[in-house]
Amino acid sequence: MAAKIKKGDKVVLLAGRDKGRSGEVVRVMPTEGRAVVRGLNMVRKHQKQTQTQEGGIISKEASIHLSNIAIADPKDGKATRVAFKILDDGRKVRVAKRSGETIDG
């Protein structure tokens, strides 16, 4: 199945602690069905000191299940579903169901 959410997409969180907030997808893990979004779903991790890294409590982004994020509509920034459309030149592009605008350039 074609990827509805890709790296670099602007997405909106549908569930969880950061519900309603938006951010950019940093990494997608299709085999696990999860994605990492910049600045959202932050967790605090106790890091042990090593020769290269300093110890202490660090904040980092945890992964989010793909069912809990939706692409932000290019027109108004609200959550939308994604459809696929084949253009006249043969390219397959993602289209926002909410406004009908193409997501891919």
C-alpha cells in the first residue's frame, strides 16, 4: 500500500497528551506502523554518562502510532484524510480529502 504519511509532512495529532498540536514528521517506521514527530510526544529519559555523552535526564521525541496522526490540510492546517490521484502525465499524487488540494508538489 502506498504511504499516506511521509517524512517532512506537516501532521496533526488526533489522540494523546498533545492532541490538536501539529508538527513535522522526522521519521516513519512503516513496519511498526509508527512515526516520530518533531516536538511532540516528548518523553524524559535517564541517560547514563559515557565517554562521548553526558549523563542526566534528557527529553526526546517518542514514536506515535500512525492511526493517531493525520496530515494537515495545505489550505487551512486542519486534519484531513488522504486520497490518491493519477495525473494526466502519469504521476501519482496525494490529495487532501478536505479541500481537494494536492499534498505532493
